[in-house]
Amino acid sequence: MNSFDTVNHTDNISFYKNNPAILKQLFGNNKLKSLWLADMDFKVPEAVSDEIKRLADRAIFAYEFNNNDVFKALADWYRERHNLHLNSDMFIQISGVLTALSVIIQEFTNPGDGILIQTPVYHQFASIIKKTDRRLINNPLTLNDNEYRFDTEDLKNKLSNENVKMIILCNPHNPVGRVWTKEELTKLSEIAEEFNVMIVSDKIHSDIIYRNNKFNSILSLENRNHIALLGSPAKTFGMHSISNGYIYTHNESIFSRIQSKVESLFLHHGNVISNYATIAAYTKGKEWLDELTMYLEKNIEWINTFIKREIPQIKLIKPQGTYQLWLDFRELDLNKNQLNNILFNQAQLAMAPGHWFGKNGAGFMRMNIASPLDYLESSMNDLKQVMKRGLQY
Ligand SMILES: Cc1ncc(COP(=O)(O)O)c(C=O)c1O
């Protein structure tokens, strides 16, 4: 039995995903199987927990900053895993990806400027744009033959007319699981360059890539001067509540401005436990990640086969990366409340409703699959039973 099979998280109610008050607030029901949040049930690599134990035993936490070792570990990781050559002096540490995004928005745009996102997309992008008093401009993805793509005509149109100063790219794309190709990124980047718009690329999911796909960073392109990359070990190694984030750019002027801003807010100190855990993850976590990716791929295969055989009314948009599944319920022709009722009250499954991620997410549900297979099997069987009974709205 694989170690990924043996975890049991369901009774830990201090985890956000299981907390009854949060479940009640979000889904109107506090007795639900939790499949909605993009985190992992699995234990982190042993090298990471060993490092945290070492520090706990040492029990001395004098000022200690080892950011340069973190940056070296990151640069080595990118080179070896993604064939991407980054300069370890051009990383900036910060407390998380969302903090990074907020800082960059505030440094490079002004209130009232347009910031463009591509829905359905991680809902906090819209939330940060609104909270920082910028204007949310949407360039929805198109869906044809079960594949999401950029709509480049609409993009040009929005960049011409909406005073857009920044594009937030999600690569790989949460929630639809696309891993953007080099051609797609080149096109996007050429258009951004034409309109003199900065691209901020959130690549937090870039290490969870499935067979026959390759993570392409926008930083590997020719015209890469107007780009900032945001990342974190959180999704890769299950370090959701213990990791710092980082920013990278090739552009020295962008780098200096972000660095000054981050330092002025004193956001760069980091946390030494996160730092050592990050170094351990990136230097010793490769085999663990390979095993995890294989495990997730098996989960996807099992669910895909099950859905096709048992509940064919639902369609799975197969992900190229990320551990989020995007399930298409539109054939059932239900409104939002009816679909929520089936999931949250009848099947008792907490999935993230697609409309959280933008209007064009309506009729979909996002399901997290970084869980033991037996948990996913029993969840899908619960859904099947409800479908078999005949839908009751
Ligand atoms: C695309 C994306 N960016 C950022 C985050 C959160 O990043 P952090 O916790 O480092 O702020 C998530 C979490 O789900 C995400 O999916």
C-alpha cells in the first residue's frame, strides 16, 4: 500500500476544509465530505518533516536569514525539473503568492487601472483586484472540444479599449487544469508587449504536471522583460500553511521596484522554519513528488473511468496539471441552486461551485483530488447514488 493511501484527515476540524462553521457558511451544511479546497491530505516529504523536527529540537530561534540558500535551491530546481535557467540573485522572498500579487498590483498600477484575468480562474484574483480599487477586466477562456483556450481576439479588444495595465496569468490554470503551451504563451506575451502591458504569471501549480504535458514558463520566451513570476512550494509539497512565496523577474528595474516595496513593508524577513522546510523540499523532495504525481494520475484515471461508466451525464475536463478536477454538469440543465442542492444536501459533497471562478464557471464544480483514492471512490459513489435515485430539486 502506498503511503498516500493511508492518511486520514477527515476528523481534523481545525483544518479549514473540514471546519463545521466554515462548511455551514459556504455550503449550508456542516456534514460534508470535503473536496473543495485546493490543498493536500497527504503528509509532506519526510525530509521536510525531519527538518522541522530538527529545528523544534534545537529550540533556539535567534535571528537567522538564509534566503540565499532558498534561492539557490529554487534556481537548481527550475533548471533540473523545468530546464529553465534563472539567476538566483533575482528572487525575492515574500510571505505568499497572494501577498506577492497584491504588492505587485499596488506597485505597478494605480487605482482605477484595468487588470485583466481569464475566467474561470482562481477567485482570489478578482478579490485582490477589487480590494485594491483596480478595475476587473475579464477575458474569458473559450471552451471547445473539451479544451479551454485563450481568446486572443477578445484579449486585443480589451487591451485596446479598457486601459488595462496588467494581465494576471494562471499557469497551470486553476481550476480548468490547462498547462499552457509555448505557442499559446508566445502569442499572449506578444500581444501584451504590443500594448505595453505587464504580465504577472502565477505558477504555484507548475510542479503538478501530468504525462505528455510540459510546464512552459513565460520566462523562457524571448520577450520576457515585462514579466514577474510568482511561486511557492505550498501546492507542490503540501506545505500550504508553512510556506513562504517568492517572486522572480529577469528585469532589473522591475526587480528593484518590487524589492524596495517589499522591504518598505518589511515583508522579506520570512520565517526560518519555512525557509529550511523549503530548502529540504526542493533539494530532497524530487522522488516524493514523482510518486505523488503518479498517484494523482491514478486518481484521475479512476474517476474518469467511473464517471464514463456510472454517471455519464457528468463530463470530466481532464486536467493537464494541478490536482483540481473540473466537472461539467451542464447537461443536467440545472440552475445554480438546484446543482448546489444536489451536491451539498443530497450527495453531501463539498465541491467548489464553478461560479466562484467567474460567470462562465456556472454549471461546473471543482473537485480536489489530492486525497486517498478510497475517499474519492466513496465520494463518487455517493454522487452516483443521488443520480441513480433521480434528481430531486
Ligand atoms: C492559482 C493560485 N494562486 C495562489 C494561491 C494561494 O497562494 P498563497 O497561499 O501562497 O498565497 C492558490 C491557492 O489555491 C492558487 O490556486
